[in-house]
Amino acid sequence: MMTALTERVLAASVAGVCPQAPPGMQQYQDQLVGWVKWAVIGLLALGALVSLAGILVGRLFSHPHASRAGAMGLAVVVLCAILFVTILGVVNGIVGSGC
């Protein structure tokens, strides 16, 4: 069991760690992260549009399998969007910018 002093020392040592990109790499890191974010957002939007189109086509042509696949696709897109936001929060928590 940790004592109060040990907990304070551990918290101070973890709070004092500020990860930084190597000199000259921050610009490229920001650019790469920006590309990845926009690519994921684009793929999520494309997946949502395709899923909605599947639902619409299934309803118009009385094809229940297409509607079901579109609904499942839309659910997967929503779950992926939630996971994307969660992962961004975790990465920002690890890397941080408050140093």
C-alpha cells in the first residue's frame, strides 16, 4: 500500500514529464496528424453516406437485406466515430500541450 508521501512524489514526477517532438519535427508531426484526422473524418462521412444509401435502396426496392446491411453499417460508423473521439482524447492526454 502506498503512503501519502509516495503518492505525492509519484504524482509530481508524472506531472513533470512533458513529451516533445525532436527538434525540427513538430511541423511534420502536426501535418501528419492533421492528414490522419481529415482522412478519418472523410472515411466516416463516406461510410455514413453509403450506409444511408443502402437503407434507402433497401426501402425503395423492398430489399430487407440491403436495409439491414445499411443499418448495421451506420451503427458501425457511429461506433467508429465514438472510438475516434476517444482515441484523440487519450492521445492528447498523453502528449498534452500544457508544459
